[in-house]
Amino acid sequence: MASVKRTVNVRFDKNHVRLNRGEYHRPDGRYSYRWVGPDKKRHVVYASTLDELRVLEDNIKKDEQDGIKGDVVNATVNDMFELWKETKRGLRDRTKTSYEYFYELFVKPTFGQKKIKQVKRTDVRCFYNNLLEGRGLKVSTLDNVHTVLHQVFQLAVEDNIIRTNPTDLMLRDIKRTVGRDTEPRRALTQEQEDLFFKEVLSRADFRKWYPLLYIMANTGMRVGELTGLRWCDVDLEGDTISINHTLVYYNHRDERGCYYNIHKPKTAAGYRTIPITPSVKEAFLMQKEYLEFTELKSVDHIDGYDDFVFINREGKVFNQGTVNAAIRRMVRIIDLDILEKAKDKEPEVLIPHFSCHILRHTFATRLCEKAVNIKVIQAILGHSDFQTTMNIYVDVTNSLKKEELNKFDEYINADKRKIS
């Protein structure tokens, strides 16, 4: 019986290098590798050189051995984000909406179009650096972008689409390398706080802001808690404020536009009752008198909530941006007047630029300076994490220690000068 010879189809590229099974040298000069994956479907990848192609082949074979899916080679970061939106559970609506907002604004149009299996750590680092330096994002904003992007890539890891998460520890590394870590919040000093409210109260065009800002600085309420406060939450006879919801403002750059929502506190600690001091009560009465004098009525009905305490001249609620813009304008005018009066002399006190959240931080600082029990501070501020309160407490007490030691040093040196 005659033997049958098997012919082996040996192929070479244009450089006469032998090609392995599945490898092809294309007419356009690129190389391709075709294979059938575990899904029984044909797949193909391309490379500029044969060496690059074989690196891809090794990765593909290793992925198959490790159970990493090869049938999603064309899936983009945006595709994975859509899957994350469908499957993510356990987030409050406000939090999830915020994540989606940051992703769609900063990630989706550019970085989100990358194929998820091809994203490297250097790609993420370049993207973050561009957001910081090219678009001028603050680290706090980048933190929001990173949070959702890390979860998207982690879902891809859990689904065996990629082996490792390229965003792991990336924000920490970015902060270290570019030196743009978040600056610590600085509370107003007692002198700055007193000067600010004295000026606001004394100026006719500023006075309407006094109740809102003074109450924030003397109750520690978050801006959304205060702008969403209703008169039924304020008991002027029992001298208490009930904190049970937050007003949230959304400003989407799409067909959804701008709108408000009411959200319940994230944690049980967020539900709390704050005592009304005599000066805070006076501020509430001032606000009530202002509304009666101007005949302003609250017109907003948001998720079943109405009759809001703080409203603009159209009867609508405030958002954080409006309040911060008003603070900036008032501080600028007050400081310019102080500098003009001081002429060539250095003024004793100038008010730094600050946001409405700094008023909450200032309130916490005043409590720490007065040695109020730290558990009481935690309860009033609505901190669920004791460490958050402790961080403020430690910062304040360290500053006080330094001030006391400086006073002691001045006292000692004064005695030495007398002796000499």
C-alpha cells in the first residue's frame, strides 16, 4: 500500500520570515493574527510588525489559559460604563447621578472611546494629567472622575475581560507626582468671622444674605440642608431645627438641563436635631421679617417639599453656586473698602476668599476651640465617621497648642529682656 505524504502549507512574509499558524502579512504591510476563541467565533488582531503581533498572540493565549475573555476585544470603556450603570446597586440616586454626570462630561467624549483591553496605566496617567493641567480640574473633581472610572475597570476585571485594573492607586500617584494634593480647609479666624458678619449686616445691599450665612456659620448645617430648609423644620418655640433632607442641584449639559431634587441623608447620623441659640433665633426672625416686608412667597414644589425658608426675589430656592458667588462678591467689596481706608498701611484684618462650606468648617472650629465634647460636635455636624470629626479636632488643638507656646515664648523672652 503506497504511503500518502501530507503537505504542510508553509508561509513567509515579504521579508522571508516564516509565519506561524494564523499569522498573515497583509498587502498594506501590516500583520494580522486570526483565531477561533472559546466562544467559537473568529477573531482578528493587527500589528505594524511581526514582533508586535507575536506579543499580542502571547497575550491572547495567556488570556485563554487564565480564563480572560477574548471575545470583547472591541469593547470600549464606554461600553463597560453602560454595563456598570445597568448592574451597579447599593448607590443612592444622588450619588449615582453625580458619578454619571462626571463620567459623561469628562470621560465619555475622549478616553471612554478607547478599547478597554488596550488601556494601559500610562494611558490613565496621561488622561488624568490632561484633566488637571489641560482642563484645569481641581483634585477634588478628579477624585469624582477617578471613583467612577475605577469601578468601571474593576467590573471588567471581575468579568475576566482584563487581568488588572489600570486605575489602581492612580489618583494617589498623580497627587504625589504633580504635587497637587488637596489643600487643607482653613476656617475663618474669630476676627475674620466677626468682621465679615459686621460688614454684611451693616450694608443694605448685603443684609438680605445675613440670615442664611449667619445660620450656616452658627449651626454647622451643610449648604444643601440649609437651602432646602422649610419653615416646618424650624421650631422657634422649642428652639430646634430638624435636619431630615437635603436639596440637591443638578446642572447637566444635555437635554436634562438644570433641576433640583430632594434627597434623604446618606446615613443615620445625617438625621439630627440642632439646638437654636438666641443669636440664631434672631437670624430666623430677621428672615421671617424680610419675607413679610417684601411679600415674597416660596413658589417651588420639589419632590413634595415646599415653603422653603431661604428664597430669592423670584421666590425660588438657592443653589450652592449662587451662594458662593454672593460670598465672593461681598468679600471682594469688603476687602477693597478696607484696603482703601488703610491706604499705605497694612490692614489688621482682611477676609480671605472662602466658600459656604468653610462656614460649616468654621463652626466646627469654634466648637473645638471652646473645648466642646467631641461626641457633641460629631452629633451636631452629622458626621457618621468619628474620624472626620477627629481630624478637625486634631487640627484645631494643634493650632491652639502652637499659639499657646508662642505666647509662652513671648512671655519668657519679655522676662529675659527685663533682666538684661
